[in-house]
Amino acid sequence: MIAEWIEYELRNWAAWCHSGEPAGPKIQRSAASAEGHYLPPSDMGEPPEPRAPRPNRERAEVVHAVYLRQLDRRERRAMVLRYVDGYPERKVPRLMRVSDDMYRAAMLSVARRIGEAFRSHD
């Protein structure tokens, strides 16, 4: 459905959104109360989990520019639910309350616009 390299760029954008850099969509990742500030002890004796590579900010900003300037509300929602929120692709149309065909059309439009943005950017 979507070219592998565009899928990679969408995942990079989502990782950038979660990285806490100021330009991405604001995502609340913890409770707003005091419990949301709890940090578990780090001396549990278990080895630390390997860290994911840092997102490529420059490439994420190309995707984000498309998100802000070229996409309609449905396309934005599909993109956020699928990549930022991480819902399985089969669940996204139901969450959006649209048909599978409408969801696929929205994602194909997103992919096309992102592809065009990178072709003109490089």
C-alpha cells in the first residue's frame, strides 16, 4: 500500500513527536497528577533496555510540514492514530468511524504528499 521508505519516514516522524522536541504535536504521556511524575528506581539489578536510535529531526520536519500545511483533518487523524498513537492498521478506520476504503484513500493521499515533499526537498 505505502512505499517502504515513506513508511520509514512516517515512523521517524512519530518517534520525533514522542521525543519531546517542541515542534511536534503535543502528546500527554503521563498522568497530570503527582503520580505522573513518579520515576521508578533505577537500581533494580536488570540491564538497561537498548535505546532506539534518535529520530532524524530534519526529515521529521519535512513530514511535519506536510502534516501542517497540506493535509485535511481526516488525513491528519489517520496519520496520528496509526503512527503516533500506534494503533494497528485494521483498527484505525473503526476509530475514525470511516470505511476501510476511506482510510486507505486518506493514507494513500498522505503517502503521495510526503513522497512529493521529499522529492522536492532533496
